Amino acid sequence: MNKIISIIVLAVALFTMAANAQEQTALKKVYNEEINPMEQIDQAIAQASAEGKFVVCQVGGNWCPWCLRFADFVTNDSTINAVIEPNFVYIHVNYHPRKAGEMGEAIMKRFNNAGRFGFPVFVVLDEEGNVLHIQDSTYLEEGKGYNKEKVLRFFQTWTPKAVRE
């Protein structure tokens, strides 16, 4: 009987892993693994400063299904895009906790150890590069995706106008 239960548990685990792998390959890879993330952040800050915006850094990687789900979610929702576009320079900062090295340590130091919340994690920077907020993505999740109202509230709460009023 124990062998049958073990086989069923193993089969369910393998099926779940296969389904997650299939979903991950279906979602667009948004993290550029070839660029220097510190330079990417600096360029985003310069752009934000010039445009009167803040920077939202979605920290994670193409290895992270939740990271890709979020990118897909916000890309395909025009209401959320209508908040992001005029207020933020939105970038995907490639980071892998198991392959972090010196660059990863520098990113986490710059972002006040944002990785402690898991991935993706969102770091809001002002136009000078100061960390304004670190958003744990689990508070934005719903089921196997994200809650539109919570995501909108997150972005609306951290716009330059909202922060300065």
C-alpha cells in the first residue's frame, strides 16, 4: 500500500513539474542575461531623472516562473500599463540567488537585501537611485497568477505624484 501511495505522489510531482516547465517555456523570457545589471540600473535611473519618473526594478530571472508570469500579466493589461508608462522606467534585473557571485552581492547591497522576500521582488527607486520601497510579490498573488487590484494599488501608491503629495 505504501508503494502505491509513493508512486501516486511521485506521479503527481512529476506531472506538476512538467506542467510548470511547459508554462515557463510558453512565457516570454524578459530578463537579458547578457547585460551588466548595475549598468542597466544606472541607465534606468538616468532615464527616470530626465523624464520625472521613478524606476521599478523587477528582480528575478528567466528561471523563475512567477517572474515570467508577472511580466506577462502587466504586459497584457492595458489598465496597469496606463499607470506604469507615464510614471516609471520599468526594468527586469537579472538575478539568480544560486549564481549570484560578486555582481549579485552588489545588487542585493544596492537594493537593501531585497532578495529576502523571494522572487520576483520589486524595488522602487526615486530619480536619484534611492530605494523608496521593496515590494514582496506574494502580496500581489492570487491563485497561480496575480490580483489586478493589488498590482494596480502597488503601482499607484508608488508613483512620483503619490509619493510627493
